[in-house]
Amino acid sequence: MDYLLSSTHRAGKSKAAFFGASGFSAGDWAVLAEALRRHAIENEVEEREETEFGVRYVVDGPLHAPDGSLLHVRSVWYTDRGGREPRFVTAHPLRRKP
């Protein structure tokens, strides 16, 4: 989760700029964590892939930002084989569908 809000992380700084522009901040990362949990609950699973290690889920849809805007985001979750609770893997902005 840290890299999504890090302006210095090589792979995460563009994501940090995206999320930061809508009011998310590294100092209050729990707000993004909760928004991502809600995102996974409120949107449909677009893709489900079983692997030898567990199941990967891709969720696309709106994410509620602190500034009141809706961001179009993809989040990825993973449930280990035999596990019950999905764990967060990553998130990134999506281009809006035409």
C-alpha cells in the first residue's frame, strides 16, 4: 500500500500523483485503504484467475476520493489457496470506457 502514495517510489510515484490529486495522502494512508476495500465490495469482479497458489481477482469501477470525486480505478486482490480473505495487491487508474 505504501508505494501507492509515495512520490519517490520508482513504480508508484505516478500512482501517488493520481491518488494525491484527489485528496489521498501518505500521512493518512488508512483513508485509501478503506476506499479500496469499499471499491472491492461495491464493484463487480471483472476477472477471476485461478493459479496453483490461489485466486486473483480484478475489480474495475469508481473509487470514492476524499475530495468527493469518483476515480475510475482497477484494484487487484489475491486469495491464497485455502485462504478465506482476499489481500490487496495493487491499484491503478483506468481510462474511462468510451
